[in-house]
Amino acid sequence: MNNRIATAGNNGEKDRSDCFVSLELTPFGGIQIDLSSKVKALYGQTILSLCSDVLQFFGIENAILKVEDKGALPFVMTARIEAAVKQLIDTDKEFLPEMLPENLSSSTRDQRRISRLYLPGNTPALMLNAGIHAPNGIILDLEDAVGVSKKPEARFIVRNALRSINFMGAERMVRINQIPTGLDDLDYLIPHHVNLILVPKCESARQIQQVNQRISTIQEKAGLNNPVWLMPIIESAMGVMKALEIAQAAENVVAMVIGLEDYTADIGTQRTAEGTESFFARGQLVNACKAAGIQAIDSVFSDTSDMDALKENVLRSKALGFDGMGCIHPRQIKVIHDNFAPDEKEIENARKIVQAFIEASEKGIGVVSLGNKMIDAPVVKRALRTIEMAVSMGKLDANWAENIKK
């Protein structure tokens, strides 16, 4: 009998919607549960039953379980208990919460990824209502946002979150740990319908192939074939120099990100608001993405209080050719959306291009021009995408776009 005491969870004063558990296996005495909770009078029996169910599921008959509850939802509490159990016994069994039907949905290769909200993978309180802020994607982060000692148990929280949280239409993303550790993270993600995996500190196509090999193995075992998209993060000089190789590494690579905090550290400089030190890296990544036909995503902007500086950064990013950027606070989402959206000049130019193309087509004219510029198919396609984005983001009347389609 292993008499070690295993712990899991957060017990700080600000760790709302979470719990802290300690578990000790004993040679006799049955199951003893010591529950501390502000809602014990209302939900104490329900919580005790849930704790007993988890221990019984893992075949534990004698144990002392202490639970300090701070409003944890069932999927959080069961994740914490399971994390403690698996520190003490070797088992492949998983205590899984019911999967929400909406979390079985897949995302598409080309869907918009203008904003992606990073959330620490071991802090469930920040996950619960993140979808109300309407980011294009929600990233549950297992890498930098989680302390080394907490990484194993964060996997259980993220796994359960993928099954239990309503993401309100946001793409369900997870940033795994650096390869090869991140390959083990996939076991907790792929069977639970994650939409997209971010691969940090990527420096070669081989790393992407390793991720895909592990995904294929897991999906085959689980009988799944839903798409899992990849978004490599370029964070070093080596990664920048191999950007095109990485962008073209696999069909399910749909976007690539530049991570400027680690990149500037790697080249031995400081990140500045102007970004002159990263101009080459960002340009290299954008060109690699455009050559590979995938989305180029810029780094996060770390000052969450300066919205004017964020706006300038977004406009600079857009001018370089990026299609979106990450954010670390919900207040950044609107600024990112508003300034990546087409402006009036872009919309008017797109309208003129499409209108000229339609008029030329109706007259049977093969060569289309607008002013002194020739208009070819890629230009028209880009104009149509501008109009589509303008409509979806409330910048253009939908009726005009509908008339164009007719």
C-alpha cells in the first residue's frame, strides 16, 4: 500500500471556481471525506457523492480525501481528484464528464482567426465564461501559462474543459508543451474533439510530422477522423529561417504564429513597441505563410492597459500582411477585431473591383481593368473576401453583398 499523500488543485484566496484536494490511501477504514465548502449546506451531499463516485470508479476502497472547495464545478473537482488518484495508482481509466453536443463540432481550414484568447490551462475560473467575449478562438494553454509542477494536473482540467465548457462558437484550441513533452499532452486532447493544436517553439517540419503521427495513432485507437488543425509557433532564429519548411510541413497546418518574446530573447535583443528588431522575422513568417496558402498570425501585445498602443500595433501588423493576432486579456479583442477589419477605403476599393468584374463579365469582355490597373482572378477573389469580412464584421450592408452574389 502506498501511503504517500497526493495533492492537486489551487488553494490561493483568489482561486475561485476551483478546489484543492489531498488524497491518502489507507490500509483500512473505508472512504473518509473531509469537505470544506461555503456551499456545503446546500450542495454538500451532492459534492460528497461526486467524490465517492470518482474514488469508487478507480477502485479505491480505503482512503482519506480532503477537499477545500471554492465553488468548483463538477468537471473541475473530478479533474482534481483524478489527478491526485493517478499520482498514487497506475491506471489507464479516465473519469470523463459528459460531452456537450456543441463540443463535437469541427472547425474549418480557412475560418477566420483574427483573435485568439490565451487562458492558463490550470485556472478554470478564467475558462468558464470566456466565450462571451466572442474571440475567434480560445486557447487553453498547457505551456508557458502553467507552472512546471502543475503541468501534469493541468492536462486533466483542459481535457474536462474541452468536454464540459460551452465555448460559444469560438474555435477550441490548446497550446501543448514543447516537443517531445507536448506529444504526451495530445493523449488528453485528441479524443475530446479539440479543433486546433498550437505547437510552440517549432523549429522544423519534423516536429510537425511527429505531432501528426501521434494524432493519427490516437485517432485510430479512438475511432475518430475529425480534422485537427495545427498552428506552429515560431519563437527562435532557427524557426524563422525554416518558416517556409514548417508552413508546408503538412496539409493540416492552417496558420503560423510568430512569438516575439522568445524570439527577441533568442537573438539577444529587447522587444520594442516599434518592432524594428522583429521586422525581418515577421516579414519572413508572413511571406512563408502566403507562399504556403495559410494564415499568418502575429504575436500577442503584452500591455493590456494601453489600447491606443494596441491599435497602432494591430494596424502595423495588418500592414505587414498578418491575418490576426493573439491576445491575453478580453479587453483586447474588440480593438483587434475593429482594426483588422477592412476600413472604408479598402471596402470601397473592393466594391469597385467586384463591380468592374461583374460588368465586364456581363459584356463578355475577357480583360477587366479599373482605371489604369488590370484586374485578374486573385485580385477579384481578394476583393470578395474583403467584402465578406466587411459584412460579417458589420462594416458593410449585407444586401449589397447578396446582390453581388446574384
